[in-house]
Amino acid sequence: MRPGELSLSNHGVLFLDELAEFIAPVLDGLRQPLEEGVVRVSRARATVAFPAKVLLVAAMNPCPCGEGGPPGACPCSEAMRHRYIRRVSGPLVDRFDLRVPVMRPSVDELMGPPVGESTAAVAARVAAARELAAARGVAANADIDGARLDELAPLEREAAALLRRELEAGRLSGRGLHRVRRVARTLCDLHGGDELISDGHVAVALQLRVQPIAHDSALRV
């Protein structure tokens, strides 16, 4: 038996373009390895476990034609768009911590000067956040064990109340709760690393879990 793409990407990044074009059994086969960090292959004579601790990044269009604009901008009906999005199952999407809609740039953005922070500035902030995670004994906040979240990612009262409302409304799963707290911990670290996580950081982490359905989108777990 040989390792597949997940195991070959162990401790690295695996990028899946056109996610909705993969067949359903392949996509659903990612769910357990992403949760456990291990791929288990069972055959008649042996069972092998391959490591699969990866950063999974995926991208997909909002509809089959790829235009994804307002009504009339592409030939796809609303029903066709929903069927296309549903090719990626809810349990798999629930394992993506960040779901970012990517808008088509305007002509001014394409032709004008670069905007936003430089790569060097962002890299420095990320490096500082990584140092805070290392001080907690993990390589990244995504590796924080659920049992240690109260210790390493404590919440302000307003932040805890916000998460409770999301759980009670059914907009957040138990798995999603832990993932949101880890993302909120990272957001807090990127802004200086206060010990307690605020409701603002939790709110942004929740917004990053909204499933994009109207534009080209990128998913990252």
C-alpha cells in the first residue's frame, strides 16, 4: 500500500482547486482524516495508518459556469447554483475553519497601485502569533486540544454569551464551537495576544465560518 495525496502532504499544504468537481466519495473520504490527522487503509491482510496532518486549502466556483454574477450575468439558475454548492457536504464544510468569499476585482483594482498591507508586515505579525502559540506548547493554535481551550483560549463573558446564542440557534455545531475558539485565539494573538478573547474576535471568527454561496470562494481548514 502506498500513501495518497493527504499523506504525501503531511505537515504541509494540500490545495484542491474546483472542489465541487470532485466526486462525492472522494470528498467524504477526507472527513475522518482531517479530523484525526491520520489515514487508515484496511485490506484483507493488513491495516495501515498513514500520517495526514495537513493544512487543506480548497477553492470552488459558485455555479457550474463559473461566472457567479447577479441574475442575468450567467446562464445558471438559482436551483443550479444550489445543487452545485451542495456537492460539498455539510459535514465536510464544517471542517473548514475559514470560508472566504473572493470577489471579482474591479478594473480600478486591476489597473491601480497595490492596496493593503505588505507581505512583510503580515509575515511579521504571523510570526509573532506563532511565537505566542509556541509559548503555549503548540505549533499553532489549531493544535490546541479541546480539553485545554478553557486554559489556553479563555473567553470574556460577552464572548461566551455570543457563542452560547449561536449554539442555541443551531448556527454552530459542537465541532464548530472548538474551531471558532481556536480561530478567535489566533485573531486575538494577531492583535497583540490579550489573555482573554473578546466578543469582537469571536464575532469575526463566526463570520469566517459563513458558507459562501454567491461568489467565487476559498475554503481553508
